[in-house]
Amino acid sequence: MVVDGRIRKRADRLRRYLKMSRYFLVPVSVLVLILLGALFNDSWILYRAAYFLGLGGLFIYLWTRMNNPSSVDIRFEASSNQVQAGNAIEITLAAENSSPWPRLWLKTRLPVSIPGISMQQVVSLRGYDDRKWSFTTPILKRGLYDVGPASVSSGEVLLVHARPRVYRQTGELLVYPRTEELPYFDPFSGRNPAVNLARSAFSSSSYQVGGIRNYVYGDSIRRVHWPSSAKAGKLMVKVLDAAVSRQVWLVLDMQATVHSPEDESEECLVTAASSVAKKLIGDGLSVGLLFHGAERYVLAPGRGGDHYWNILRALAGAKAAGGVSITQLISRERTLLTQGFSVILFTPFTRPTLSSALEELRSSGCNPRVVLWEPPIPANSGETAVMAMSLRQYGMAAYRVKTGEPLARALDDSRSSGLFTPAGVAG
């Protein structure tokens, strides 16, 4: 075993030597050929070329030896390993030269997996010197990013590139999704004028009126809203919401095929979900998170600041990479989305099957709301408007959010933007 260890060490040493020799083999071979040509042909041009090449090689050798990074230690430190999208982060690098010889030209590089960010700096160090410098950059997109490892090299001289020294230190940077303030988003406490008027006109021991819709076969005659029926000239029935729950599920549609290719819908809905979570937890509600991305993720409802940051941490890594549609998710998660819970769905899905799935969800005793992403191109936003109107006619709150527009305007219950106004009740 000892002999095998010695042989392995010698083989590694020979391999490193041959690897280093590759950088000198070509210029040395050229120099030998020029000298031989000068000797046999007695050419002064070849002699001068040999002198020039020899002096250039000596200069490169001295330069690389004087700027050898083997005695330089590089460390980095971030102001925080967690930051929210839209904020800036500061990363400080420290270099220390443990040699008495100066290092005149050192090119340092710290790779970061955040798109569009590169951290490079050229520094000089005196003997036994140390130096620090910082990079400050805004982080615009959520996610989990790798930082490091740092590297340092002596730069290129006469097209000769020295092999950089790579350090072992690495780190991770967690970027939470951006949040916006939602001062008028209050879908469960009755700030919506349409909800208030409907609830003041009707009451029930376990249900509250959430809107008015057309009569369909099978509806109970006790649910007919006669004033609205008289105004509309046809039977209209009251839509009853389950009693307002203090527990809310945030359900995200992470099916890959329904989101926009540029991730606009994904980022917009994640920002909306983060903002809603902040608002509801701040109001004292218990909030849970559910989505099917590359894997199923469930965070049970909870309260408090720690739980809020757990939600943001999960949303930071949420990607629209799943194969489960929002209607399939509702069907599969019926054991979670049960009576007594309120549900807010975030989806760009606008097929009619969504209305049916939500109606089934409400019939089981849940209280559903929907946040729909609306494409920025007007020609493609018609389906979203139709879906929102359809949901409102069924007495469900539906909000439309757009990329680049303030969420506070879209998620505004004070203007009755979320709920269909019952005919004959509002106004």
C-alpha cells in the first residue's frame, strides 16, 4: 500500500510537470528551430529573431514569476445571503499577499450565476500587503444563485495566458420575490361595497351572500333574490359564500405550458402571491401555500413573520416547470382544499374548465377567489376579460393583473373590482 501511494504521488507530480511544460514547449521549440536556421544559413534576421524571442521569453518568465498568484489569498463576503428582488447587495472581496515580493498585476474574478452580473477587478499588491474592494449591484430577479469560487491570474503577456488560481470558497444567494403594498385588498372582511350591501340584506347562520347569478335548474327556490329577479326580468339566485375563514390557501398554477415564454406571467403571479401573503399575514390570517411545479410543494397554513419568510423562500424557487394543470391540481388536492378554507388561485389559465372546477370547489364548502394574469397585448387579453366576467357572474371574486402595472390598482376591493356587483343590491 505504501509503494502504491508513492507511485501515485510520483505519477501526479509528473502529470503536473507535463501540464506546465505545455505552456513552454511551443516557444522553446520555435526558438531552437530559429537558432538552428541561423547557424546553418548564417542569417542575421534569424539571429535577431532568436534574440527577440529569447528576451521576450525571459520577460514573460519574470513577469509570471513576479505576479505568481500562489502567494495570494482571495476571500469574499456578502452583506447578506438573503435579499429581496429590487434591492441591492454588496459583495466585498479581500486579497492578501503572503510573499515579500510585490504582485504588480492581478486579475481577480468572482463568478455569480445571476444573469448580466460580472465581478472583475485588476489589483496590485505590495509585499505582505492586503486590500479590500466592494461591488454593489441591484438584484432584479428572484431565485437561488451561486456565488464563487473566486479566481486570480496574472493576466496575458504577449498572448501568453497564465493559468488562474481558483479558490474553494463558494456561497449561495437567496433572492426573495418582490412584494407590493396592497392597502385596499381585503376580500374576506367585507370592505367590498357589493359584499357589504348583499350581506346587510340577507343573513344565514353559516353562509354569507357573496353575489348574484342567473338561476339554473336545481337551485333552491329559497335562494331566489326577488328584487334582482324583478329588475332583470328573469330568476336570479343568491350566491352564498362559506362563512369567512381565518385560514387561506394560496394556490399557484405552475404548469409550464400555460405560462408565457418570457416568464412574464410567472414573475407577475409570484409577485402577486407574495404581496397577498404579506397582506393577509399582516392582517392576522393563517396562510398556506400550494403549487405543483417540477415537484409538489405544500406549506401548511400558519401565522407570523417566520411563516411569511418561509412562504417567500418557497416562492423564490418556484418555477413553472410542472405538468399538472390548475384544474387537475384542484381535483387532486380536495383533501386540503376542504370546507372552512378560503382559496386564492393565481393562474393565467382561461379555459372554461376553470369555472367548473371552481364551482365544484365552492360546492364543497371552500371560498374561492381568482387572480388572473392578463397578457400585455390587447388582442390576447380578451380571454382573460371573458373569464373574469364569467367568474364574477357566478359570484366569485376575480382580479386581473398585468405585468408592469401596480398590483394595488388591480387588487382593490374598495372599488368593487374583485366581485360582480349584484343587480338590484348595489347602487
